[in-house]
Amino acid sequence: MSRTTNRRGTMALAIRAAATALLMGIAADTAAAQAKMPEGKDKAADKGKMGAEMGMMGAEHGKTAGSAEYTLVVKGLWTPERHPKDYPSGSAHFSGIIGATHANGFMLFKEGMKPTPGLERLSEMGAHSPLDAELKAAVAAGKAGAVFESGALKDFRDSIVVTVKVDEKHPLLSFVAMIAPSPDWFTGVMAVDLMKDGHWMASRTLDLYAYDSGGDEGTTYRAADVDNDPKKPTTRAPSTFFGAMGAEVPVARVTITRR
Ligand SMILES: [Ca+2]
Ligand SMILES: [Ca+2]
């Protein structure tokens, strides 16, 4: 079931990505044509000069970072072998991921920060609403660039695959997914910067750890709902479930590769 959901989501994204790639391809061809002009056989001085100027423009355009597309592949590492304590076999899964590209200063989650209503619900129910509305509001306010999401990951032999587009104003990305079943535990990454020294990075790979959003008091995977008020700050999830020999054991890994 999850595979169908994921495939459907991926297809929609793939179609959008193809459309963007087509536009980018046209832009790249134009830039290449401009860049080639100075090397052309045209001997007219003024034309050569014009070509050189256009070539320079092309080179300058190449220097600026502009936007870039990345493919995110999220692989589950939350397994009975790695996380033996009360592992919820038969129902263990991740909700679909939901996240955004954004500027410095935007925080989808942070240790020590109380969860928004959207993050709380995502961490407890796996629901993308109202977090999606919060992210869209951040886009409208210029703090975030684009929202992305996927279907759930119910079979860890599969991966979640999504395509995202970052731009100079929003070179960071964050996303979250519920660890389910659980009281309010989730995984994700915060503010992964895809730009380095003004250039888009080719790829990044990060381990994803388990967090407790602070929206529920339950302490075991299948604990009944125990809402709290006020909310607690987000912390790492209990090491009894997500640690071994004093070290945290990641629950997933994301590979972010430029297309
Ligand atoms: Ca909690
Ligand atoms: Ca709650």
C-alpha cells in the first residue's frame, strides 16, 4: 500500500521536476549558445565584440547560484535489530515526510523549542495538517521557499524519494516525519544548508535521529494519548528506545543529491 502511495507521490513530483528541468534545459542551451559566440568564425569586429559581451554575461550568470534541484532519498534504519527495545513489529512505519526549503532563521523544529500545533500533530498522528498550513504561511511571509511532502514509508525495504528546488534566498531545507506508533516521536533534519561558498553542493548525506516533540507525556511506543498543557520543549527521544551503549542510533538516513 505504501509503495503505491509513494509511487504516486513520486510520479507527481517527477512530472513537475521534468517540467522544471525542461525550462532549465532551455536556459542552459541559451547560455551555452551565448558562451560559444566569442569562439565563432564570424570575423566582423563589432559582432565579435557583441559576442564577447554576451559571453561574459553568460559566464556571470553561471557564477551566480540561482536555483538548484535536489533529489532526497530517505532510507529507514529503524529496525528490530538496531532498536530492539519494545520494537513495534508489524506496525512500525514513518509518516510521509513534510518540510520546506527556507532561509536562515526559520525553524521547523529545534531542541529546546516548544512544538507548533502543526509539529505536535505531525509527531502524534503523522498528519500533515495543520503543519502544511504553517509552512505555507512561512512561504507567504518569504521565510520559506517551497513546501514538499511524500506518502508514508511502511516497508523499510523501500525509500521515500522527493524532489525539491532550492534557491539563493532559500538554500536550506528541513523536514520531519512521525515515528509511528509513538506518543509524539518524530525524525527529521533541521536547516540543512545546500550552498557552500556561494555554490550548490553536489550531495549531502545525513543520519536522522529520533526526537520527542514535547506535545505528549506518553513514554512507550503504544502509550495512550496523554496531552500536556503547556507543551514541553522538543528533546531527543528516550535513549532506552533509540540508543545503544551510550550512543544514539539513527532511525533513518537521507541522501540529498543535486539533479
Ligand atoms: Ca513526549
Ligand atoms: Ca498532544
